[in-house]
Amino acid sequence: MENQNQFNGLETFEHIIVLMLENRSFDNLLGYLYEKDEIPKEKTFDGLYNPEVDYANPIPDRASNDSDNTSITPSRAVNFSMPYPDPGEEYPHVNTQLFNTIIPDSNIGKFDYKMIPPYNLPVPAPTPGMIGFVNDYENNLRSTYGIDKPKYEQYEVIMQCFQPDQIPAMATLAKEFAVFDNWHCSVPSQTYCNRAFWHAASSGGKVINPLGEDGTGFPGIDGDFSDMDSWIKNVWSLPTIFDRMNEKNVSWKVYSPIAPLSLTNIVNGFGEGKDNTHGHLDFFFDLELGNLPQYSFIEPQFLHKHNDQHPSAVNHELAAGTVKLGDELIREVYNAIKNSPKKDKILFIITHDEHGGCYDHVVPPETIAPVAGMKGECDFGFDRLGVRVPMVMVSSYIQPNTIINTQFEHTSFIKTVCEKWSMNPLTDRDKNPKVLPFTEVFSNQKRTEWPDIPSQTSPVSLLFEPDTSNDPLNGLQKAMLTSLLHIEKMKALGYTKKEDIKTIGDMMEFIKRFQ
């Protein structure tokens, strides 16, 4: 008979802290983590140093090319804003990135919301070759940024990736604790959908953020999906792990720089959030004063000097760069946990919601839909996962140089949490026995030391950060604005016209209505 007291690691922590950042693939941030001769004995790491893998992405024939190259391979990022400008992350763009196809040809140079079926997906779909990132980025420069003939130096940046010395906090924790090299986001598309999966194991059939800022959207199974009403109808009605935690009296809080609102509240709609949504500084106070809930979800700054690591839509030469600012946020949260008397009972998770159009070479695997037979926006059947994203875990019960090769995805978090607190699953996806809990990461040996991570960000570089008030909104910020406008309407706070909010400064002033 199996030992009922067999160690599975769930007993090693009482608190889970998740810091979810934005729009970076595994290769983009961690592909260079281990050189071939650095990988611990008897372990493997699927990064960018494998000489047996051809990482090259071909340059499309239509592209302007003044180089001698016919393809582009990964290289070191030249600054902390790469890739600049922001790549395409919507479902049609991801199809091109995976399959290197733009179908029909009329989708070339078209905004994502004007692309037509089959949304660049070959039918029947072969195994993704992961060689369409240059193709899609060149096309996105044409459509989103209006560049008629993008030059080689403009589109080659999509293959630039960061090396460990550029992201010292994340790289240090990935080596000193655990890195997962086969963790995929749940949907081959963008932010809202994947954040919905993290907490609900479903996006209600959605593969596109609520649009609406331009009055357009993708046609879906119920018609026009640009309206936030449709998101509320299909996603806010889904049960979440917050509901499961409430049923089991498991405490939780969302910490957001725009509290009392939060992106989590906007995505999942767990109510007004007055009791569970708190400001960013409240996390550090709760940790210091012993008021930390059992589950903490930390959101980065999405506006102004955004430290969410989301690729930039505006180039500021004096900016420290969103990647560096995000790495500093990781260091800040880690040091607070490290110095807490509760550190031995905390599991700290650092991840990203989706890949955001950034390069990765690993083929996303097949999976099952949250509901059998479902068809969502763009006729997607939710039968394949999205691209790999960074996943780093920190705990006193995780040994240095832990590398986890097992396949996981965002609903693996739900599977683990439900096992930890004896909660029921949410959908067929997280109920699926092939979706595993990540308990293999834990060791039954407690470590005594956590490494120090000194700040790598110069106070001088932060002092001269540019004023971003007049910057236009990026895609995520526009989606957030659409959601907030709808909440404004629901709360009867008045009526603000979309066209009156054109910049980050405008949006910051608008947010004050909710405080």
C-alpha cells in the first residue's frame, strides 16, 4: 500500500506569491540561461545553446533586405527595450509565428482586426515549425506601425534575446532555485485570455483581448466580439480559483498599482474587489506585519514607467527599459520575501502571462478544451497550447540548479492549488490527468541560505526617466481602457468618450474616477 504520508512538497509552503509579468517568451528571457557546459550533470536544458537545433528564421521574400542573410538567428539584445516596437500578439499573428504562413495573402499589411479567415492558419495545420517570427514581425511593422518597407535592422530585432548578465535577478533565481523549460501559456494568443486561464482554466471561448477602442473586432461565434459586454457574459460568469478559495476559507489578495481596480478584476470580474484588491505597497506591509494571505497575486505597473516587461510601443532613449525595470521589481519582491520571518513557508512564483510575439523555438503541444467540442473566436478549438513562457520558482525547499523538463501550462497552477487546499477542479482542462501539478520541483531537504541579489539599476538612470504622459497607449493599455470605460458605465460614474483618452496621462487622470 502506498505510504499516505509520502512527501509531495505541498506541505512545504503555507503561502503562495505569484508575480505575473507581461509578454515575454522563454527564449527571449531565459534561452541563454545555461551554456552547454554549464548544465548540471544528468540534467538537460532546452535553451539556445544546443548546436543540434537550427534556430534560424527565414527572411520573407517580400522583405527589404540589404544584408547578405537569408535568415536570422537569435542574438544578444542590444538594449532593454528589445524587441522594439511591440510585436503582434493576437491569434492571427501567433499563427504566422508558429507556421510561417500568412493566409490569405490579403492579410499582409493588415491590422490584426482586419485579417480574415483562416487567420493565417494552414488547414490542415501541420506541426508548427516555429520559423515565422521574422515573417510576422516584418508584417506587423507594415500594418501596426505603417512602415511601407521595413529595413533589415528594423525586423531583425525580433530574434534578439537577453543574456543572464542583462537580467541578473531573474537569471540568479532561475539558477539558484528552479527553472521550468517546458511551461507553456494556455492560449496561442494574448494577455486577457491567458490571465483568464491562470485563474479560471478557461477564457470562455475568447482568444482576443476586448478591443473596442477603434470600434472593430474579430467576428466570433456570437458575432462582433469587440464589445466588453461579450467578455463579461462569457468570462466573468466562469468560476475561478478565487471562488474555490472562498468556499474553503482560503485567504487571498490581489496587489495592484491601480487599486482598488486591478487587471485581474477586469479579466475575471470577481466583483468590485474592495476587500481583496490592494495597493502595491500593501504587499510589503502585509509581508512585514505578518498579514500575508495564503494566496497573493502581484501585478506590475502597466502604465507610465511600466515595469511589466511588456515590449515598448514608444522609444525613449533615456529610459532604463521595461525589461530592466521588471528585473528590478523581481529583485524587490524577492528581497522582501528573503528578509521575512515567513520565508520558509512561502512559495514564490515568477512568470509571464504569454509570449507577446517574442521568439521561441519549442513547438507548443496539443491539449484538450475546457469544454469538450468548444469552438471559440476565430474558430479556435482550444486544442493546442500557446508558446513557452518563463517560469521560475523560489522556495526553501527547492535546491539550486533545479531544472524541470516536464510539460506544464498555466492550469497546472490551478491543479497544484486545488490539491494543496482540497478544492474542486474548474474545467475539463485542469481536470485532465495529463495536466500535472508541479510538485516535482520540491525537495524534502530544507536549504539554509538564499542568495543576495544587489540592485543593478543605477539611481541616476532612474532619475532621468522621461515623462511618458504624452505617450500613446499600447495594445494592452487600450484593452484596459475599453474595460474601464465599461466599468465606468456600469458604476454610473458618468460617461467618458474613448476619443478623449489618447495618452497615458489621459488614462491616469481617468483612473482617478475609480479611487
